[in-house]
Amino acid sequence: MVAFLDRAPLLPGHTLVITREHIETLEDIPAALLGPFFGVVQRVSRAFGPALGAEGTLVAINTRISQSVPHVHAHVVPRRKGDRLFSTGAPPMLWVRRTYQDGEAEAIAAKLRAALG
């Protein structure tokens, strides 16, 4: 498994977890890889607290619909109360991508690597 920062994050620290071997969708992951895949998702989720001060996480996996890359990947997004990821009106969810400022992604990646040990 590989984890790396999304180049257009929902919130700073938004990480993608992917399989090394090509697997198109979550439904196609062999049973033997499900544990390792979600194990990495869980490790990244746990690292967000100490590394970035996150209070929680959002984990999302698209299967075919809105799956812009035909390779299974989980979005692991650090959350904080009041982060405005979800709107109060319609539509109920805002999936607004942002960009990192110069050096910001590198600093976040370093904090996450340290927290992951």
C-alpha cells in the first residue's frame, strides 16, 4: 500500500491510500488485501491527530461513479469542528478542492511521516 497527499485537497492533509498493484475498484480488492488496505487507512487516520491536530476524519471511497482515476483509492481527510466541509444547505456536501501554498504540502507530509514513525 502507498499513502500520499492529494494534490488538490479538500482540507490540508487530505491523503490518498492506494494499492501498489493495479486494482480498479474496492469491489475488486482480493479479501487478503482488504485488511492491509484498511490498516493503512486506519494508521493515516490515527496520525492526523498528533500530526495535524485533527479532531476526526472523513474516509471516502468512490466506486466507478465519481472515481476519476480507475485505481482503487481511499480519501482520508483530517476533520475539525467548524471546518465547513459539509454545508448546511443543498447540496449537503461540499467537495471543494483547494491548492497548497508553497512548501505547505512538504511541511504537512513531514509531520505525517513523523507521526507514522
